[in-house]
Amino acid sequence: MIRTRSLSYTYNSEKEIAFGDLNIAGGDQFLLLGESGSGKTTLLHLMGGLLKNQQGTIEVNGTSITNLSESELDRFRGKHYGFIFQRNHLLAALTVEQNLLMAPYLAGLTQDRSRVEEVLVQLGIADQKKKRIQELSLGQAQRVAIARAVLNKPSVILADEPTSALDDRSCDRVSELLVSVAQQNQATLIIATHDQRLKNRIHHLIQL
Amino acid sequence: MNLFALIFAYLKARPLNTLLNILLLSLGIAMITILLLFSNQLQQKISDNTKGIDLVVGAKGSPLQLILCNVFHIDFPTGNIKLQEADRLAKHRLVKNAIPMALGDSYQNYRLVGTTRAYADLYKAELETGTWWQQDMEVTIGATVARLLNLKLDDTFASAHGLSEAGHAHEEHPFVVKGILKPTFSVLDNLILTNVSSIWLVHEHSEEEHETIKPDSLSASVLVPTAFASDSTRELTALLLKYRNPIAAIQLPRYINSQTNMQAASPSFEAARLFSILGVGIDALTGFAYVLIFISALSIFIALYNSLKERKYDLAIMRSMGASRSKLLWATQLEGVVLTFCGSVLGVALGHVVLFLFTTLVTESQTAGVNAFVFYVEELYLLVGSVVLGIICSLIPSFQAYRTDIHKVLAQG
């Protein structure tokens, strides 16, 4: 679960954005809605420990991540979070399987090939395991990115505009995947987006 | 997955660039390796070949030529000296011992040396098969001569006048091979040894009647016991001297150069002079090799620097997956080090292989006795140096990787 208290962030020591207190229980699914520049990404990155130097506190699974040092935060991210971005940001030099194995390697967990297999089956791309990233279609690549985010069984999945570049059909498919994969892995899902289409599927809203 | 797998995947993703960087560095390293092998072995050869020879005495001329001719057997003789004079010098109180050298003939480019057993002892030569030469026209041959000319015991051959193949053949006086030496890895391997009087014999064209009377011990020459000490017609090419004491090093060369018709030259001094002349060329080539290495380091730096721009999302996403700043720093450092290390290992191997091909394909180089498969500790320094080089050229890129601002990069899209 995630709790924030009197959280605010100052850009370039001028513009300050304050965020309302949040209480997100484990396994919940939330949409973080708002227009561009409303601070969605900032809040998501703050909650994900990708951004520091904020005011206020953030507590994730009982750990106050605002008090963690840089390297403690790195380790915490690796174990508790899965990230999905608008672009899939896969490592183009590696194969699908190697990309997925990077997640436990960088998080300092054991690299379990059967877990890779399991996640790939969940996402319906088991036959792409040995392929290079360039050989994948866009849709397949996005599935790989989702697979990578859930591989370590994170308690929180943070997605930043995962669907905004997609057409209606793909958007529907990706959102369904995200929701079902988060459920299967018992993870909290938070999607930051301005994409109103997602409201059909996820009903908890945080409006910025 | 691990850091190495990641780095190899990155290097494999840009195969041409990786190949160029490795090749560029390996060329520089190979060049240094070849120069190292060559100059080290040459220096070793020079000091091995001059060991035990304090002074070379021959006809007046260039001292360097005297040494090259009589110690290294490369150049032509400066002329002849009278046996009488040589004999007198051999009995000088400052001379511990003197070895006569009579040159002038060769067989298939390999020199015949009329000398005494003491000359072979100088290089601690041992017999592989057969015996030492005893009678006139008997020879004991060096290991390389035997191998390359395929000479066996009791083979006979006619020597040619002069020290090159084109000389007039002395067919009326064939030599017979009586013994073959074990390799000494010195100039001796390329020589055909016989006694002094054999050399005289093949050159006696008109003097049909040779004195057959054995000289008695009173008047026999010290250097060539079969000749009369007073015989004024006999000549030698040079004398190799060993000093009796340190005073000789000061007095003897001066005495010979000023009081006799002969000149004295010190092998170690002349060899050092020769090497300093060669050294200029070696220094120039080494400089060029370092320029190559510098360019390859620059190329590796640029490749890493550019790839880091392409990889800024990779770096950010790896951080989001739990990689620490220092892990990305090490990954980038390691990539540079892997490149330079591969380059230098390939370079050292290339250096040895090129030298091996050179020594096997170019026959002349075999007589120089350079061995391609000798390894020096300096080559280890080259490998260590290349690791340092890798660290240096990935310093700035790795620091950039360290400083990746994940929020900024990932917020961009």
C-alpha cells in the first residue's frame, strides 16, 4: 500500500505543485488523470522513487521511501516496483529473454527462467523468447515491457501513459492486459494518463 | 544475465564499430610487440655474440666493419694482417689468449671460418654428431647451416671465393663435413668451422709446392701451430683477444692502434654504437605505434560517448529496475576495458604471428636467429597498460552514465 502526506514538489525553485494526500491499498487499481503539465508524471516518479527532493512523505509497504538513501532507493525500486512507460524502452541489444532476466539481475534477485516462461505465457508471447527486440512488432514489444514490469512480482506497478499512443483497439487490449496481469500478480496498479478511454476499465480515479 | 553478457550484447550490436576499435588498437600493440621482440632479441644476440671477446684486431679500416665482419659475420673483412705480427701480439703480456680468424670463403652464403677450437669454446659449442675438425679440409658445421643446407656427415662441398654465392668456386679443394654442432643460438650456428691452414690451402693457386716440413716447436706459430712463426707470407683476417687484466683495456687498444699496422676495436663499444644507430629507427617506429594506440583510444572514447547518448533510455530504465549509479559506472568502464583488453591480446598475438611468418617466409631473417615465440614480461605490461587505457578512455562516458537523471529521461517519453 501507498500513503502520501502533504506531498509537494518544486520545479526549478519556482513553480510548486502540491498533491493531495493519497491512501492506496494493496491490490487496488487507480487512474491518475490530468492534463499535460498537471504533474501526473512527477507524482508517479515521486511514488516510484525515481524523483527525490520533495516536501512531505511517501510510505510504500511500510517503508518511508523519502528517507532512503540513493542506493537504498535503487534496491527498493528493484524489489517493489514495476515500471511501464509510453515507449517500451527495451534494451535493443538484448533478446526478449535477456531483457526479462535483466529485471531480477538488476534487482539483485535470483534469475528464474521458469518465471520468465510463466510471465511470457501469461502475456501470450512465449514463442518470442529468443527473438531480438527489433524483430518484434510494436504490440509484442509492449507486452515484453509489461512482462518485464511484472517479472519480479512487484507489489506496485506504475505505468506512465501506456496507451496514449495507441489506437482504440490496442488501447483496450493493453489496458485489459495491465489490469489482468496486475491481478494475477496481486500488484497495485497506478496508471498516470490523460487518456479518458481507460476510465471504462479502471474506476478508481485520482484527478489532478 | 550479468554485466559481461550485457556488455557483449552491446558490443555485438555494433559489430563494425567494435571491430574497428579492436583492430586499430591491436595494430598499435602488434607493432610494439614486434619491435619489442626484435630489439630485445637483437640486443641479447649482440651481447651473447660479443661475450668473451674483449678486443678484435684486424687490418686498418672502419672499426665497426671489423666487428661486424669478425664477430657478427655480416660485413666484409677490412683486409688482412700478417701472421707474424698477429703472433707477436698473441704473445703480448697483456693478452690472455688470442683466437685467429681466417675468412674469405663461403659455401651457399654461409661463411667458412679458419680458426681454432678456442673459437667454438667461446660460444660453449657442443657436438651434435661427428667430431671436431682435425686435418686440413675437414669442417664442423653450425646447426643452422646443417639444417638449411641439408648437410650430413661426410658430405663434401666446394667453397666459393668471397662471402657471397657469386664467387669463384674452389673445386679442386673440396671440404668434408666431419661434425655438426648443437644449436648455440649464436652466430656460430651460421658458420662452417675449419682450421686456418685449410683456408690458406684453397687459396694457394700457383704455389704448387707447399712446404711439407712440419715446423719444429721452437719456430712454430702460436696461433697456427702448423705454420712457421717467421713465415712472412701467411696472413690472417683478424685476431679475437681476451685481456689478461683490466689494465689491458686501457693500454692494449692504444698500443695496437699507434704502434702496429693493425687496428683494435672493442665489440661491446661498437655494438653499443651500432645499436644506438638502429635505436633511432626503432624509436621512430615505436612513436608511430603510440600514435596508433592514441588514435584507437580516441576512437574508443568517441564510440562510448556516442553510444551513451543512444543508451540514455537504457541507462534510465536500468536504474528504474534497481541498478545503482555505480553499477552503470562499472558497466561503462568495463565496456571500455573489454575493448582495449581484447585489442591488446589480439595485438600481442598478432605481433608474434607476424614475426613468426616473417621468420619462416624470409630466409635471410632466419640467420638473424629471431624467435617469434619468446615472451617478455613487457608484454604483460602492455596488457596491464591496455586495461589502464580502457579505464582512461571510458572515464568521461562512465561518469555521464553515473550522472544519468532518470526522472528527466523517463519523463521525456
